[in-house]
Amino acid sequence: MKTPKVIIVAITVIILGFLLVYSQTGVPEKKEGHGAAAAGYGGGGSIAKAPMPRLAFISLPGDEGVIPPGANLQLLAGIEDIEKNEHHWIIVDCRDKESYNEGHIPSAIHLGETCNNFFRGDLEVKGKGVFPNLGMRPVAELEKKLALAGISMEKTVVFYDGKMGDAAAGKTYGILAGYAFVPFWFMEYLGHQDVRVLDGGIMAWAAAGKPLETKETRLASTVFKANVMKARLATTDDLARAGSYLANFQMVDTRTPAEYAGTSATPPNHFLEGKIAHAGHVPGVALLAPHFYQFVDMETMRLRPIWQLKRIYASLDPGKRTVAYCILGNRSSMAYFVMRLLGFKDPANYHDSWFVYGNTDGVPVEQSL
């Protein structure tokens, strides 16, 4: 009778050891649902309860080096790709003009303003006013701006940015703000078929000892005719009605746990603090926190290997329509890029994000972790 007990104890020790060894490897696991929900505000009523899991971290070894089926590795350009195609691709520096003038990748153009300001226009939020460079410019306006910049549908377009910011002021510009990924999403929404992002931005280029130039590159104006891909954009109505079709639809909240739980409507020291009426999250959404920073190796500023990125989204079905949102569409644009990189079939960005959703009366909201 002792032998079975010994075997059971041994198996238990092995299992506990396995969990201990691999508990820090960053592989997502399903956890319990969100818990009790706060009532929908503004008369929004109830929503069908089909909560998606939170994602936490334990480990499952064995996937190192495995490229997910259907992955779109070409979307992430490397330094060697830029060197090889410098005169064939359109390379766009997304930073401010002063940074561009101080030194940029050879042959890179500048749009006259940051990529964020180039693609975005005014956003009017009911009861809050008009906010510049937070909304989506009309397609016709973007067609004109892109044509004047010399960007066409026929050539590969690569965006890059840099890391800048004043941490004390709570501001971050560059790859951590998703500003190379915002124009990536816009261009795919406009129907461009070959848009890419330089892995690591100008920091990776400089770290590799590659030259910078200060001479400005300008392209001749051209014609840009959009072929809008409506499926790339999710709307407030899509998310408000998500409870009725969660079987074929999944959402990803890319914000901080405090924003998700509803204890804060914005990140710390954010310029929109006090300007969002309602805090919380869309019912049925998966929280991946803080995956925005887990995407990036903070030392090199390059995206982590694709098999590590896959772990973050391991509980999601890449075959379903998947919508990402944040507060302004920056973090969610980065999530959209990662989903495209991983080969998700139908990813979308809710560009208006929580700034609009949280100021919309009558839509369902949960406040829980």
C-alpha cells in the first residue's frame, strides 16, 4: 500500500516543481471571468453575459522558435530590409520635424508633422468639446495629403519612429505610444496592401551603427486613391452590441488594470484626466494587462520574438473577428499590428476607443477585474 502513496507524492512534487520553474515565462492562461458587473449606465440596460477570460501568466514550454501558421512576418521590417530596399520603398520618419532634421535614416521622408498629426484630425466629443489630432480625418483629405507627400498604393511603405518623452509629465512619444503603428493601421484601413514597421525604430538603426543623414528627402507628388477596408475599423455601436454576437466576436482591452476595473478612466497624469464621464470596460472583453509593454523588449525597443507575442494572445481565436481598444487608439493600433503579425484573420481597431465610449450614454459598462 505504500508504493502508490510514494508515486502520488512524487507526481505531486514534479507538478509543483514544473509550475515553479515555468511560472515566469509569460505564457497566458485562462482565469476566472470578470465577476459581478456594474449596471449599464444611462439606461443602457443589460447585455448578454458571455465573459471572455482574463489572461495571466504561467508557462508552457516547447514553443520557442515556433512560427504561428499564417504569420505575416514581412510586416515587421528589419535593418537589412531597409538597406536592401532603400531606393525602392517609401520610408517614413514619424517623429517631429526637429528630430528628423537632426538625423534620420537615409532616404526617409518626413510628412511635415508627426505621423499622428498627419493622419488624425479633430474629434468632437459630446459635452466635452473638440480635441485636435485625436479623430480620423476624412478619407478624401487623407488621399490629398498622401498624394502630396508622394505616397502611392504601388510602393511598399515603411514607418519608423523613436523613443522620446518626459516621464515626469507622464508623456511618452514614439514606439511605446504606438506612433509607428497608428499610421500602419490607417494605411491598411485605406486599403494599402504593403505597409510595414521598422522593428525597433531609429534606435535599432543607430544601435547597429548605421549612418544617419540630415538632408531632407522629398518625393514628387503622386496619386493616392483609397480602397477603404471598413472591416479594419470597429465602431461604438459594434462594441455596444457585442453581447449579442460574442460567439463570433472577441475584444481585447489594451489599457491598464486600473482603467479596465474602472478605478481610473485614464492612465496616470494623462491629459484626458477628468474628461471621461464613465470608467470601466466593455462587457465580455479580455484584459491583457499590461501587454502593451510586454510586446517590446524595453532595452532594444524591438518587438519580442513572435512565439512570445503568440503567448500573450494564446487564449484568443485567431479565426474570429477581434477588436482592440484603449483610450485613444494608440495602444490598440499596436495590438492590431501584433494581431496582423500573428496572422489573425479579421482584426480591427476601435479608433475612438474609451474616450468616446466612456463619454457615450446608454452603452453597457462593467466595473470589475
